[in-house]
Amino acid sequence: MRTIKITVLLLTSFFLNSCAALTQIAQTAASQNLPLTNAEIVGGLKDALLVGTDSTVTHLSAVDGYLKDQAIKILLPPEAKTITDHLSKLPGGAKLVDDVIVRINRAAEDAAKGAKPIFVNTVKEMTFTDALTILKGPNNAATQYFKDKTATQLGELYRPKIRESLNKGLVAGISTQQSWNELTVQWNKLAGSAIGKIGGLKTVDVKLEDYILQQALNGMFLKIEEREKDIRTNANARVTGLLKRVFGNQTLIK
């Protein structure tokens, strides 16, 4: 009789524990269909932005991050084509042009190393309204948010590096910036002359430093945009549980 009672107690305990476990599983499963909380929305977006910007900065700050990526490689302005075409015909001229382009891209790669803290601080300051707007926005909504919030700071980060690169002496101590200034001055004299006007020549008013800076930032944001789209559309790119929940089913958002 004692044995029977013990057996009944064990079975009852097992049954109750099993029911508790099943209840917990059911509750967990049901919670997956509950609307996302504000904290989850903000946390998911912050995860996405940190993942996206971190991988972008790591890529761009590596050697050849800009130079070997044809989508963002920084070249001289289109207005410089006449210059580079003529230089390329001179002995060693083609190498000189290539060296300038390599140096410009190396400056951008070097500057990109300091970009991560700027993005991290911007993410920390994100509000729920910001997060919801981004989540419900187009595939580049987060990228646009970063442009609005970080462009000035990134410009301040990149500019000194680019300026240093442009002012380094190349041939006979003459820098890329000096060569560009002299070339454009002489060209503009010709374009502004009577002969130039008759020939339809146009003056070149491009500021080399500003142009290269803008190209460097454009490259940064292009890569962030590509990463953002990947996270939104590719489940395998969602490397955290919160990312999967927030981006996996936006119908759960209140």
C-alpha cells in the first residue's frame, strides 16, 4: 500500500511539473505574437544600426577599403580629366596620377577609423519616435537618419586627413593641391578669354578638398545603406534575437 502511495505521488508530481513546463512553453510561444514594446523597438533598431555601422566602418577603414571598392573608390573630379589625360602621356605621368588617387583613398581609409564613436553616440541618443520612423520608413531610412545626425561630425573627422594628403609634396615638393590650384587658374584664364568663350570652354570652380571630402562621405553612407537594406530584407543578416523579432514581423508593432 505504501508503495502504491509513493508511486501515485511521483506520477502526480511528474504530471504537475509537465503541465507547468507546457504552460511556460505555451506562454512563451504566445508572447511571440504580442505587440512589440517600445523598449524592444528601440533596442532592435539600435542593434541594427550598431551592427550595420560597425561592419561598414571595419570595411572602409581597412587597407583598400575605399581604393579597391569600385562603387566608392575616390577619383579626381571629372573636370580634372583634361589634366590627367595630358599627364598620363608624359614619362611617369600615369604613375603620378595613380599615386595621387591612392593617397586620397588612403586618407579616407585612415579617417574612417575614427568614425565608430560618432555612430555609437548617435545611436545612444535615439528616441522611440526616431526608431519607429526608421522602422516604418523606406529601406534607407536609417541611413538618412545618420546623414542628418553625423554628416557634420564625419566631415570634421575626414577633412584634416584629406587635407594632409593633398598637401603632401609629390614631384619637386609640389603637392596635389598646389598642382590643382595652378592648373585650374591657368585653365580658367583660357576659358575666360575671348578665344575660350568662342570655343565654349567652361571655367572649373571645383574645390578639390571639398569634392574629395564629399566623395568619401558618400562612400561611407552608400555602404551603410547597403548594410541597412540587407538587415531589412535578409533574415540571415539579423545576427541577434531582437533583430530577428523586430524585423521579422513588423505587424507586431503597436
